[in-house]
Amino acid sequence: AVTDWLRDPWCLSAWSVVPPGRVAIRSAMARPVGERIWFAGEAVSQSLWGTVGGAWEEGERAALEACARLDQPAPAPISGMDPSGILRQGRTA
């Protein structure tokens, strides 16, 4: 599959990256803004940055934090889906 991020009106070819030596920024990027906006994605992952697994884990983290803030039950895991576990095998942090 191919995306056309350059023309997507919501991201306009957005890309997030942490400069070398600035890994602490990942934690700052993962903090909610005003307890109303949560950011997620592989760029904020501490151990699986640059991977689908990192994006997946961070998406779950953000969803759980938002649910807790909204006093809503956590969503049930999607059966059979855990790319972070698959991608983590053999990779060291």
C-alpha cells in the first residue's frame, strides 16, 4: 500500500523524529496536552521506535490513558492482534 501524505490535508506530509541524543523527548511527546489530547505513534515509543509494534503499543497506551481520564472502561484487545509482541522477538532495546 502507498500513502499520499504530501497531499493529505490532515498531515501535509507530517513526520516526527527524535534527534540523536534527545531520547528524553519521547516521554515529553507522549504526555497528554491539557488532559484532552493524547499523542501516540512509533516516534514516542521508548523501545520500539520506528516500528509498527511501537506505534501499536503507543496507540494502546494513549487509548488506555484517555479511557481512564474519561472514566470509561478500557477497550477489549483485538483478538489475535499483537504486532508489538511479534516484532519484539529478537530485538533488544
